[in-house]
Amino acid sequence: MRVLGSESLTNAVWPFRKWLETFGKRKVKWSFSVFFLVASFFLSRAVLFGAAVPFLLPIWAIASIRYRAYLPLVIIGGGLGSLTGGPGQAVIHVLQVLLFQAVIRFKPARKWVPLTVAVSVLLVQSGWQFVSYAGKVPGDIWFFIGCEVLLTLFMGMFLFAVLTPVHRFLHERWTAERAGAAFIVGAFIITGMGGAVFGYFSLPAVLIHFAILFAVSVGGLTAGTAAALVIGSIVSVSELSFSGMIALYALTGFCAGAASRLGKVGIALAAPLASLFFYMYDATLPLDAVHFMSLALSTLMFLVIPQRWIDECRNRIYPDRTGQSERRRRWLEEKMDSQLHDFHQFAHFMSRLVGEHADDQDTGIRHEPPSICHTCFRKDKCWGGDAEGIVPAIDDWMAAQASPSRGARIRAEERLGYKCVRSQGLIRQLEEDYSAAVLNSQLHHGRKMLALQLRDMSRHLNDMMMNMKEEIKSFQPEEEELSGRLHELGIPHFQVDILSEEQGARKIVLSLPEQKAEWETERMVAERLVMPVLQEMYAEPFEVEKSVWLEEPFPHLQVTFISAVRFTMDYAVVSSSKEGTFHAGDAHEVFHLHDGLAAVILSDGMGSDIHAYRESRKVIRLMRECLNRRMDPETAMHTLHYVMSLKGGDMYATVDLALIDLQDGRLWSWKAGSMTTYISRGGRLMKLEGSTAPFGFLPSFSIDAKRHGLKAGDTIVMMTDGMFAPGTEPAQQERVLGSILAKCEDAGPDQTADMVMQELARKFRLPADDRTVIAIKIEHTVQKWSIFKPNPKVTGRETVVR
């Protein structure tokens, strides 16, 4: 059923909803605007000891130094308030402001602003009174000038203690001293209201009673009584009358605080008891209908305000560390769980990598005719599959070798001698095969033990980390450490968020307050002050990705820092197969470990068929998986060598691994039987050589990492052994390669790779083989002529030549 008028109601409510959303987004800005407008108006009319003691200059000073955006509102409010005191008072305020603005330009005057404000008031008032009394100023006037200067000094101190920079005002804890200063400032503002009575409601009385109730609900009995005593004393002294109001306000705070455990309702009901008591006890106090109606209105306002506002204020003054400690504990548990999960994944990968090959390995001796039997005339009879052949005798001999009885070995040799006419030569060859089988079995046993020990280590580390997870009590997140360093250097900020902690791919968001001076740009603090701190803390370069000026919840600058990638790489790959097919023994892969680190892997399997291709692709896949699991490259090279050696047979693969650091411009190279890596720079050819055997080729395996610095314009060339002719001196071919790269210095990587492939094949008539060339060009991220900053990226092209 359709509800009539629902659409009209929605359209009518929509403007109010939109207004509330707008207020929610800009409530901080609007609240500060109202405060400065109202405070400047009433402080310019403040009264103390029955005399006007205007405090316009202190609020002008705080606005001009910390809240420049609200300075026009201070001019409006202060100007109107000054005019209510007469033209002379307005002229005095103008002179004080002009003198202050002239003096505050000097560095000594900015050391302690309240003192500068007091001196400005002293000089202006002294000059004004000196002119007014024609040089004969009475002593009581000098006394009043001294009191005004002293009160202005204290007022400036209170204002600067309360109105800290906006980011600190909204986020830092409020101490008891700061809260007391806020009540004193509020009391002086109330004195400027004078007798503002609207019907049966007095504005000062409403605000005083509401402040007492709010102070009790936030701080309890002690805070409420202290606030009531401070406010009552200042308001009563301002008129030099009704000193009994001090006792009334103090007793109001005490009664409300005594009932604070009963909640807002208990506070609201207990606070009027003091007024009722003094109404019956002291007839001299102005406790009339206006007072009680104002009290009722303030009580209603107190009951209407949301409880969460009171809780937020209470947490700002008396922060609850329990919730924060609980959040920290959960954060630590999640981080440890993540690290433990990563280690489990790594341990499972290592166990699977080593264990699956060790389990499938057959350590038995295969019965094939030895080489000595191939020239014997009885080969067919001995190895023809007949039960009377030599195979049972060989099995008995192998079994006897494992027996501790010497007689069993002698009998096995005699039975073998009956079957074979060349028994001595056969026994020598069988002994060699047996020794190789024993060594191979021990090798496989040791490697399987490696997988088992890794699994056990994973279990022990799991237990240890679980114990640490339960016992640890305190820690310091990186955000707090970075914030502490910025505080030590006096760099203003109010929020630090670390979005990525991975080295080379860090991302940090820092919120900075509104700029302090006109000469400060949006990025000056970020680039000149914050960035050196980040580079020192993380030992890597940073850059400003973006800076955004935000107005909500208050004006501030949000700067995003990321790890700086100073270089880009563009690569091209040209491959050629021996048989003219798509599958060849060569395989390669180029990928990013993170934005500032790229990996290039080139592998050459033994042969040129599909088996060699699978072998090289398998090596690359395992190497990439090891690197992605943050395994050290040298450890990964050793691991893959052991894995390949477990296979046995004659299947080997060379590996050429290069890690290119695009942040600092460095190249690391690890080689296992691969060709030399060449770096061309300004016509000069540099080499990174390796002497290690291919994976799985030798029982022992050692590797060294070679490092070389990179510069913009460098060309890196990696290739397989098919690019060099075996019958020509390598030095001669390297000279030709150097001349080719010198000619291609200004060319792209695709042209360079094509030229190297074609020219070397043409000049040296290379034999048919699988050939692969990878050409990599290194350039700066930002060119000298560029007016923008492109994102760092890796581009490449791959070509297969038949």
C-alpha cells in the first residue's frame, strides 16, 4: 500500500538533513569561528575589580600566531566590543594591536609572546595616560596600569596554555592545569557579559551553572568544586559585590559532586540544593526568579547533551589506558600470527621442495651389463634373462658386501668366479658401483635429514613464538617510534600511519598542522625536515608521492611518503631455438620483488629439446618461489643446487640471477655455470664473471655474489653460451660485443638485443644452438627536461626468432 505524502515529507526533510551533514563535516571550523567571534567580543569588554580590564590583545596574539584563519573574526568581534566601551577604548585597542604587530616581527619578541603582549599594553597605556594628564599621571592610575599589565600577562599565559595548535587541541590530553586555565578564561569571558538578561534568564548565570555541572560530570567532586570556586571567585570579584556568591558556587559544585555516582540525573537534582539553602539562609544574595529560572534552563541543557560528549571529555583528561593496551596486544598478536604463518609457509615449501625428491629417489643398484661384459663372448648367456645367468650371483655378492662376515664375502666371490670367466675385472667394477651406491645413499640420507631438521626447527620456533606471544607485555609500534623522533626534533604533527613496512616499498602518511608562516610552502616541511628523518630511520631514500590539503575535521596537510625509486629499467629479450621450435633449452623471467627491486633470471637447460626446456623452466619457477618467500638469493642458489642434484642422471641447468636495485642503482649477480654479464657505460665494457658449475653438476657447490654500481644510461646484457662461438677466443668476441654496445648507446633495449643477436651470429658464424639475449637499459626516473614525475615502472619486450 502506498503511503500518501511520503515523497513530500522526504523532500521537506532533505534540506535539514543536508545541513546537518554539512555541519558534521565542518563542525570543528565552525566551532572555532564562533568561539573567536564571541570570546573577542566579550574579552574586549571584560571587567575586574569594578573597572574595565580589556583583554583584546591576548586573544589577538593567539589568533595571529596560531589561528590566522580566524583573525578576521577577532577583528569583527573585538571591534564591536571595543566600540561598546567608547571611542577612546577602541583607539587604545588599535594602538595596542599596531604596536604588537610591529614588535612581534623581531625574534626576541617571539620567544615569550605573553610578555610581549604585556609590554605592549604597558607602553600604550603609559603613553595614553601621560598625554591625558599632560605628563602628571596620578599614583592610583599607575597602580591600575600595573594591575592591567599583570592581568594581561596572566591572561596571555592562560590563553596560550588552553589554545594550543589545533591538531594538539583536538588530540592531546588535557592536563589539570590546562583545564583550570580554560575555566579561568571562561570566567573572564563571562565578566564581559555584564548583566545580559533576557526575560527571566540571565546569560552569565546559565553559563556558570552549566559549566559547574559539566565539570562535575567529567571530573567528579574535586574537579567540580575547584571549577565552581574559580569561576565564582572571578565573577564575584569583578563586581566587588555579593562575595557570598563564591560560597554559593562552591557549595553547588560540592553538592553536585557528592551525587556524581548517580549519573547525570543525580547531579542535576543535587546541584540546586545549594541555591535553596542560601535562599533560606541569606536574604542579601540575588536569588530571585531570574536566578532559579536560569538554573532550570542550565540543568535542562545539561540533561540534553549526549553522554558520549561527556565520556570523550573525560577520556581526554583521564585517558583510559586499558582499551589502548588491549588494542596494542591484539595488534601484536596479529603481527606475530602473520610472521608465524609466513614462516610455516616457508618451512612447508622447503620440506616439500627437498623431501619430495628425496622420497622418490631410488637408491638401489640397477642391474645393467657392466662395460667389461660388452666385450665378452658369454654376454648373451649371462644377461639373457635365464635363471642360470649371472644376475643372482651379483645380487648375492652385493648382499655379502653389507655382511660383517668375511666368509660370506669370500663365498660370494667364489660363486661369482664360477659364473664369470672375467671374475676379477667384474669384481673390481662391482666394487666401484657399490661404493658409488653407498655414497649416493648417504648423500640422500643427509639431504632428507635436512628436510626433517627444518620441520623440527619449525615446530620449535612455533612453540617459542607462542610462549613469547603470551609473555610479552609491552612494545613500541613503528608509528610511535617515528612520532617520537619527530617530537624530539620539534616537527609539529599529530598523526602517523605506516601503510607498508616492506623495505623498498614503504608508504607512510603523515598529517601536519596548518603552516605557521607565509613563507612556508605545503611541501617545505615535508621535504626539508621530515624526509631526512625517514631516510635516517629506514636507511633508504624517500620521496613525496602527494600532498593533500584537508579542511575536515580541521585545516591540515596530509603528506604521503613512499620509498624513492630513482631509476627505471626498460628491457628486451630476443630468443632463438636450435630446432626452430617454440620450446628451447633456454628460459628467462623478469619480475618485481617490490617497486625498488627487480629480478632477472636466465637459465639454460642441458640440450635443446622439450626436456631441457622443462628443466630450465622448473629451475626458474623454483627460484622465483624462493625469492618471493624472502629467501636469501645465495641460500636459494644452494637450495636449488641440492634439489637438482637429488634427481641424479645427466640433467643440469645453468642459472644467471641478477637483482637490480632501482633505489640506489646497484646490481647483484649470482651465477651457476652461466655466461658473463656485461655492463656497457660510455663505450667501456665491464664484466661480472662467475666460475661456479651448473646446478646438480658437482657434489660440492659454492657461490659468490658480485656487486656493481649502476648509473643512468648503463646497458646490461645477459646471454646464454650459444651466443659465443666455441672455437674463437672469448676476448675477441668480447671486443666485438663492446663495439656493438657502443654503437647502440642511444638505441632502445629492443634494438640493442636485436643487434647483438644478429651481429655476433654473422661475424662468428655461430653453430646451431639455443640462444637468448636480454638487454636492459637503466635511466633516471625523472629526466632533466621533465615537468612531471611519472610512476616508476618496468617495461619490456620479448621476441622469439626462428
